[in-house]
Amino acid sequence: MSKQSDVLSTEFLVKVAEEFGTPVYIYHAEKIKIQYEKLQNAFIKTDARFFYACKALTNINILKYINSLGCGLDTVSINEVQLGLKAGFEPKNIIFTPNCVDLDEIIAAKDLGVNINIDNISILEQFGNRFGDSYPICIRLNPHIMAGGNYKISTGHVDSKFGISIHQLRHIERIVKSTKLKVTGLHMHTGSEIKDVDVFLRGVDIMFELAVNFPDLEFIDLGSGFKVAYQQGDPETDIALLGRKLSEAFNKFNKTYSRPLQVWFEPGKFLVSQSGYFVVKANVIKQTTATVFVGVNSGFNHLIRPMFYDAFHLIRNISNPKGTERIYTVVGNICETDTFGWDRKLNDVREGDYLVFYNAGAYGFEMSSNFNSRFKPAEVLIKEGKAHLIRKKDVFEDLLRNQIEL
């Protein structure tokens, strides 16, 4: 490990790759802690709570570690709720924000005692008719704010499937009144990779305007979308500035509301992205008339973000870090176009060298598959300088595990 406590050295990554094989996902626990403490420090002047958006990475060991930090858990499926409970999170520290699920899944979450966030009129009415004021709920609203680094991860615009439109407030009020629902929270989430803190400020102004219509609120949940840097010079969400401005806004509003409100956030990528390293092996160097390809022993079955979101991941040759720089296009071994990066400057790559993808902790393994009947990779957690295997690499039997031969 390097002297910087939040960075794993290339030498250390090579050792892990040699020990556990490649491809391999490697997560650095202490970096997660650093990111969590950064949030805590930024919002120290207001009553803020943080719930890890575990759709980014749900390995049970990651969940247990994040729980040990005192963070809550944001879930989007009943299975994530159950994983959170198994990892030791108390129900009161879990929020369940599903989308397009039926009432049975909402009831299952209610029976487990977690915070429930409802994002459509139909379920709101069904839940209210069945449970009335016996179980408090949060309502997810769509503020009609376009934000985020990619349309596919923008969730607060007018065409988004997420949340109940703020223009349906009167409909919400009629349901709440007629069914006696107790609404203790309002929620919004506009998207991911938000660089401009004013997006959050516009959102919270809208939430404050709506809050006066709900007398029993205990919190306002602003989701997340905090951006991290993927390459040198990348802009990031200014967490310190956001903390100051939102704290001022909340402290001012709390003087006018019937009780002080908490502000909740649901950071996912912000906590785990930079903790993750994905190490692969160069299988072949292939030169065509136009391009020099590095073909690696992975593909979008392991890391789909570059293909799905046009996401950039910094790639380095950790086996030959002092080699002459050359231009390569890094591709995978899947029978589809699976380009990880075009025209990248890499130190001279030789067949058998290890390459590392940085910022691979969020939506990496979590979105992996067995496409082409390839095995899912192993996962390793680095904690206090020691490497721990937290998921075994697939074996052939895993491909057949749930199949039934006739």
C-alpha cells in the first residue's frame, strides 16, 4: 500500500492479482471511511443523516463495514432490505425506495419495519386504504429538474419514471387526507454526477415550498448524485460548499416549520467508487492497419459502465509502469463490441501484463453478468493493509446452478 492511506499502490495491486488471479475486483475499506467522514464533516452544522445507496455494491462485507461506520442504508428492492438486515443494519436505519413494484413488496418491507418511500399515486392510495395512519411513510416527488452526467442516470426530469410529479400535489393531499396517511418524509433524487451545488439548492427550495402542506414531517431526503473525479482535472461536487449552503437553508427553514427537520442523503457511488480497483490481464496485443488493441481477459460482462454510460475509467499498466508510453485501444474478450477505452496512453503493454481500472467500486461487479457463459470475477477487500477474499470467482458449476435439465 502507498503512504497515502486512501490509495493502493501499483505494487500492492499486482500482489493481490497474483494471489487471487484476474479478473478481480479489489475494494479499499479505508477509502470508504474517508469518503463517509468527508460527508459528515461537510454537514456538521445541520442535523444530517446518510444512507448508503447499496445498489452501487451489495457485497455483504461492504455492507457490514459501512454499517460499522454508523451509516444507514438506502435500498431499492426487498432483497436489498433483507441483505441490509443480515448485515446488521437496524430497520430504522434502512430506507426502502422501490420503483414499479407491486403492493406485496411494499407490505413485505413494512412487515420488516423499515422506512418506506412511495413513488407513485397508485401504491400511495393502496397503502393508505389498507394501513391508514398505522405506519408512517415518505413520499418521493419528481421536482422536474434535469440533472446528472448522463440522460440514463437523470431521474428528476419531466419524462422520468421516478417519483410523483410536484404538479400532482393536490392529488397527493386528497389521498393523504382521505386515508389518514401519516407522511413523515419528503424525498427527491434528480440524478447522478451532479457538479453544480445549485441543483441541490433548487431542489430543496421546492421541497420547502411543499413541506408546509405536510404537518408531520421529520425529514427531507435529497437523494444524492454527488460526483467523484474519474480522471485528473475532473470536476467534483463541492461537498464542503454544499454542506455550508444547505445547512444555512435548513437551519433557516427549521425556524419556520413546526419542528426541526433532518436532512437525509443517499450517497452510493460517492462512498464506494474510488475505493474500487478492477485488475485484468492483457491476453493479446493485436495490431490492425489503424489501431493497436490490448485484448484483456474481461469484457462488459464484468464492467458494463463504459458501454452503457460512456463512462470513463482511468486505465494503467501496473506490470510495466515505467515503460514507454504508447497509444492503445483496450477491449474485452466478449463476442460483442466491448471497448473499455479508445486511444489510451499506456506504458508499453506486453501480453500477460496486468492493467487496472480505477474508480471501479460502484456499478462494477454489481452490474456484472455471465454473458457468453463467462465466469463472474472474485472480489477482495483490503482492510488495515490485509487482503481478504470476500467472493470466490465463479466455477463451471455456477453456470448450471439453477438450471433444470429435462
